[in-house]
Amino acid sequence: MNKLENYVSGKWITGEGDGQLLYNAVTGKSIAAASTKGIDFNAALEFGRSVGNPALRKMTFHERGRMLKALAFHLRNHLEKFYTISYQTGATKADSWIDIEGGIGNLFANASLRRKFPDESFCVDGEAHSFGKNNTFMGTHILTPKEGVAIHINAYNFPVWGMLEKIAVNLLAGMPAIVKPATITSYLTEAVVKEIIAANILPKGALQLICGSAGDLLNYVTAQDVVTFTGSASTGLLLKSHPKILSESVPFTMEADSLNCIVLGDDVSPEKPEWDIFIKEVRKEMTIKAGQKCTAIRRIFVPENKMEDVWKAISTSLSQTTIGNPLNEKVRMGSLAGQEQRDEVKLNVQKLLASSQLIYGSLDSVSVIDADARQGAFISPLLLLNEKPFACNDVHDIEAFGPVSTMMPYKNLEEAIELSKKGKGSLCSSIVTANTKIAKEYVISAATYHGRILVLNSDCAKESTGHGSPLPLLVHGGPGRAGGGEEMGGVRGIKHYMQRTAVQGSPTMISAITNVFQPNATGKISKKHPFSKYFEELEIGDQIVTEKRIITSEDIDRFADLSGDHFYAHIKTTDFTGTMFEQQVAHGYFIMSMAAGLFVEGYEKTPVLLNYGIDELRFTKPVYPGASIYVRFTCKEKLPSDKKEEADIDKGIVKWLVEMMDDTNEPIVGIATILTMVQRRALSK
């Protein structure tokens, strides 16, 4: 019998003893055994903290992002191998695509997020704040990677996606991970991790794998570690209540299975495109991965006068779903992950039938293609009906984790919203409607009980990723029963693995610490104009103070004619009584343009390739004819750029603080951050 290997402390090792048998979900035959007996989990954590963590912490966000990108490209070269193994979990080609290529897509998405961060191992978080009248004391926040290990305890339904969507985030943040997939499908996770380790792209200690029981792993966690869990709410509660997690205040993120719902808007009738969209969405979410998704639709809310039509339409749609061996091209729904899962689904359906009735499917039989329904973990899609959803709580409490969903009626939108909340918190809710008022009322009123809400109609249906598809740049999680946590979420998710610290001091000191120039810090005056410097030559704080220019009424008139902006305040003959202005005032954009004329270097070519944009432009004080304007121009921040093609110019983005001032200096006339694309110096070959 093949025994799965665990990758701990930099080595592949096999656990002691016979281990737990793992089975092919389609044929019922044993394929491997998994054991973690004899593994020193304390040593594994220490290895991650002492080897993997320092290596990742030394890397910048951009280096970590490029690492994820390289890993994603590498895994794409082994898709055929992963798909072949995935079929044994009962997944169809479409199911496997979500798990495997969806997981790899998370690596790509998080790799791209590096552009949202500086080329540093840490980052500034949010705005800076000045606390003194003389602007000599300020504060800001920084985020630094935690010094521990991210422990991911994952569910069986997505053995690849579940791992990759989490490690992509912690690796970009600068933390190593120990992944503990659900044992019954861990053979697929093992295959992916073997390719990851063989690629030698991640630093040593950045990733460890446990195929089997987590043993006493949580006994050794510290406050610097992070624990995430995906699975049942009951198991999550046990883990969250672990004495060491409580005593050490270990950050714990839970994404629990929930009774997600979909609502058919009262405006939708059979002749409208939204009707078919609704039916297809229900069928898809009931049958994809055989309903084994934490985001699958478990509750279907329909206007009471449309119940019969919806029931018939869903039943007809489900009857067209072919079930069987996922290797057969005709099959659209495979099996559950194992016999135990099928038994559990049937048990929970029996509980639901105490207050509901089965209106499509059979608990006892299922017709399959190219497979033995008794040997494989096959089950029919099951559609239930509960006509009194306010009188019975079972339908809002009991989840059958398979192709099972229950239809329920509602009288008005207020009832639909109230019913959606009776699930006590979900990962996702959807509403299918073409009515903007219905959509807004539902979203705003139901949002507190759902981590994500999809508003689906004919406008977005073709491009929609669907009710059950979490996206890397959006949060995945939900309140209450759904666990109260968040995963992914783009930049938000990365911050879960970092420590936020307030830093106070002088603007000059904070600039030196953060490598981001702060207003009122001391600049570095140089005889060489900053625009004459290549990207790598520029230093944060490089600064020039320009010559002055007097603004005239004629300047303002000419800019008004050139731009076509003849707003009353820019016309000198205007009667300014009762306005905010004393006399003709210069256009803010004229002041910004004039500022550029003052700080841009001459007519010669420079390493500055182009102006990339303007951020945070503010005009803070009116400028009248006769005012003498000058600019303090400072290198604020540097961000590297990657070449898209070998022939591309090697370059980076530089942010400049532009402070526009007049003779009074108090307050400043305007402030902005401009971005330029700056060439790197060509290296000699």
C-alpha cells in the first residue's frame, strides 16, 4: 500500500504505523494510506519560525510576488498529472478546473498584488498624522510580517485551491506555512506540494505539509503564529477554543460551512432572461463538486406565487444532469469524496425531511454512467420543499454537505431578507433581479449576515463567476455561523499575517524608517536635478526648491482661453460680492501646470521617460494675480517595475511630493503626488 509522505523540517518522511486508508471516491478501492505518527510537530513549527520565516522576512514584497508568479508558471506545467489524480476524488473536469487552475490563479492574482506594496519587506499602512503645531511630531502605522508560522487546516472539498489560496497570501505577506489538508483527499495535495518543493522556488522552510492527523500541533503555537481553518462550524469551534490559542491570543481565522441562500426577485417572471439565469445558477451550485462547496446554495427563497413554476423548472434542469465516472466526457456530476460523506449527507437529509418534503431526486438510488453506484460515493441531487420556513428552524440550522437544497416561499422582500438572516450568518447570498430598488434594499438590509452578496441579472450573467466562486481580490468569509473570519481579499487578506504598529517621531525620522518621504521632513538638497538621476541613483528625500514665478491676470486669461475653462471666478470682470473670492483667482490646474514648468528639467533628455499620473492633488488656497509661486519638489517613494518583454526599457515608478507655495508659506497653495516613469541605468555587459 502506497503511504503518503509528509514534508516537515525540510524532509519528506512517512508517518509510522498503518495509517488511515484513503479511497478512490469513484470505485471505492483503496489507493493510499496517511499517517503523521512519530512526527515532532514542535520541531516542525520551530523549523518554520527559525528557517522559513527569516528567509521570507528578508525578501521584499516584490521579490515574494515574483516568487509566487514563478511558482504559478511551474505548476501549470504539471496540470495533466494533477487532473489525473483529481478524478479519484470524484471531481469532474470542470470541478477539477476550479480546484487546480483556480488555485493556481490565486497565485497569479496575489503575485500581481506586489504592485500595491513598496519594494520593502514591510509597508506603511494608511495615512500619516501630524500632532504638533510646528509640524515636528507625527505618527503613522507600519505592517511587518509576524515572526511565526501560518497553520492552515483545510477542508476535503478543495485539496489544491484550499491550500494555494491561503499560502499565496501568507507567502506574499512574508510568513511560512504548515498546511494540513483534510486527510481523505490529501493525496492530491501531496502531489502538488511535491512539485512545489521540487521546483526549488520557495526558500527552505517556507512550506511544510502534514498528510494525516494534526496530532498535538496546536499545543506548540505562539502569539506570532496564525491559524486558519476551513470546514464545519463544530470542528472550527473546537479548534478556536484550544487552550493554547486562547492563552497565547493566537490570531484564528475560520471559514465555516454555512447555509448560503439565493433569492428570486419578485420582478422576475418566466419570460424574462433572469428566470433562466436563476434556474441555471441553482442547478450549477447544487451539482458542481457534487454540492460539496462551503459556498453552495442550501436555501432557495422564491415568491410564493411562483413556487410551482420554479420547482418544475429546477427539476427539469436537474434531470438533465448526467452523473457517474468523471473520466467519462458525458458526465456532468461526479461522486462525493467518500462513503462517509455520503452517509453523513443522507443522515442530515433525513433530519430535514422531518419538516420538509423531497420533491426531486432519491435518497436510495441514483442512475450513473460508467460506474457502480454502490461502490462509488454517488448520490442523486436532492431538492426539498419547506412551505413554512418561519415555523421551522431545522432548514436554517442543518446542512447536508452535498447536492442538496431546499426551496421556501416568501410573501415580500422584507420576508426574504428575514429568511436570509435565519441562517445565522453565511459566506454568500445571491439575489437574481433586474430591479435596482429591490437589489439595493436587499443588499443593504441583508449585508450584516453575509460575507459576500452577488446581484445577478442579464447585464452581468455572462461574465459573472457565480454565486459559489470566491475571488482572490475580494474577501471570503462571513459572520456568525460562517466563522466570523476573512480569507483572501487582496491587500486586506495580506494584512492578517502582519503586525500593525504605530510609529511616532519627527517627520525626518519617520521618513528614514519608512523610506517614504513625509511632509515637513528635511529634504536632501543636491546640485544635480533629481530628474537627471537614474532610478537606482535617486534617494528618498532628494529635493529641489524652484525659482519663483509671479502670477498675472493675463496668465489667468490666457489659460482660460486655452483650456476653455471660463468659470466665473477666473474672469476679472466678475462681481465677487458674496462669493468665496476677493478677486479674479487662478485656475488650480494652471497652478499645477505652472508648477510642472518650474520643476521640470530643461530641454535635454533625462532618465525620466514619462509622466505617469497625479495622485492626491489638492488646491488649498486661492491664488490671486500678483502672487509669487514656487515649488518644493521631493522624491517621495520608489516602486520597481518588471519588464513585460526582454526588449522593454528597464525602469521603475517614482512618486514625487509637489508642494506649491507662495511668499507667505502658510498655508501652502496646493499639494500633489506626481508619478514618473524613470529609466534604470543600463548595466555594462
